[in-house]
Amino acid sequence: MKTTARKMISPLFITRQLCVISLMALAVSPSANADSVNAFGQQISIPKNTTNGTILARDYITPIQVCGQQECIVTTVTNYPNGGSSGPGPMITTNVSGISTRLLINGQGYATGTYSPPIRFSQPLEVQLLGDGRPNLGGSLAGANTSSPYYYYLRMENTVSRIYLKGTITPIDGTCSVPSQTVKLPKTLIQRLERIGSTAGTQSFQIQVNNCPKGYNRIGYTLDPVGGVIENSPGVLPLAGGSTASGIKIRVENAQGTPATMGSSITVDGYSKAAGGSFVIPMQASYIRTDTVATPGTVNGAMTVFVDYR
């Protein structure tokens, strides 16, 4: 009698923790003229009580808006606390009590100074609003300097760009809660993952967004893989600690089986500014083969859910 060995992939644990880590809002800012760009620019509802350093909102500015090209080359960065006199940065206060701001270029904040070699970027700049421990009293983000109230000044090889903060902050009492959970996928045979891109062992789960208060214009969520986004692998999580398999990872998908969007805010459907409430986001996860050579074992992955408010 011929005996066939059947190699198994052990059940994996995905999303070791789902929790609210930071708050953010996503938008693309229109430019006002050739050398000025507005970040935010709308009424922004944010939680009233937040810990120091919590990201409350994010806005994105494309290279085209900054320098008119697909890639910008920055030689000097100047930060202007409160939209007034220059200061060191990269974290600076705004004109609204309790709110500070930070400009990220390629994911990094820069203090005021001249940089050699210059800073090149082809991805959008990110402007963040953060809680800074002061009472959040709300108000206009407009800079204090009446003649030139910008917060950031970028000098480039052939042009300059001034970044203004616009809009009004409205504090709201309360936030949503996202409970932690563990999702366990069933065991499967490695033979079912016969080629790169093959999936198996699908398991449904739900992200719960509970007890959202009234008053926000929009509530969104962002999925953030622990270990970072894997380029050209939509929805796939890096292997987490305790994994013994190789060539196999976990892919997170929406309820229809489309790979989940990572790193971008997605609106929580059903939220109403007048009503608030609790919401369920149906998801699923599967094993996915990612390499030519694969070995059986345990596969672990994790992601964090960020909730953002506007």
C-alpha cells in the first residue's frame, strides 16, 4: 500500500489586537495659487479629550500641488508655529489651543533648516493635526500672522511653496470604541496552495465600531498591517512573531473577497451625525501563497484598526 504524506498548515491568528491608536482625516488639498497650498480647509470635528501626541487628522498634498512636477526637490524647510514667526519644529503648535501640527515628507518630519543633499519626494506630503495636552477649545486654524499666515515654507530648486492650515476645529465629547479580537483560521493542506496567489482556509470575521457619539461629519477606519504594507501585495499581512511556515501569509479581504485596502481611510457606512451608533464591518481572511518555495507550519499576522473623525 502506498502512503501519501499530507503536510498541514496550522491555524493562524490574525489581528492580535484591534484597537483605536490614532485619529485621522484624509483629504487632498486644492492649491490656492502657484506658490501656496491649503491643508484641510473645512469644518473638522475631532474628539475633545485626547492624549498628548494622538493624531487627530491628516491631509495630503500631491507633488503637483507643491512644485508642479511629479517629483519635488526641497532644499530648505521652515516651520512657523501658530502660523507666525519661524521655529525649530518639526512639531509646532497651531493657533487652536490643544492642537499641534507636523509636516511629513516621505513619512518623516523635518526641523527648520537647509538640507544637503536635498529632500526628494514623489509621494504626497502628509500634514497632521495632533493633540498636545492643552485644553482643546476649538476655533480657526488660520495663522496668527495677518500678512503671511502660513505654517510651512518649502524652498525648492526652481520654486517655493507655502502651506497654510485652513478650517475650523469643533470639539466633540466622546469617541467610538473598537474591541480587540483574535480571528482563527482553520487548518489547511499546503497542497491547496499550489501556486503563487493561491488562497485557502477562508474565515469570516467582523470589525466592530461601537458607541460612536453624535456630532461628527464623518467617521472612517484605516487598516494598518503590523510590520508595514507589503508593496504590490494588496491586503497581505507580514508574518508576525511565532510563525513557522514560509512562503505563505495571510490576506485580509472584504466580504466579497476583494483584497482589503490598507493605509487609507474608509468611511464607516451608516454613521449619521444626528444619531451616532454602533456598526459592523464584515471582513474575511485567507491563507495566500506568496513565494515559489513554501513550507508548512504556523502562520501569524496582525493589524491595527485606526478610527478617524471629521
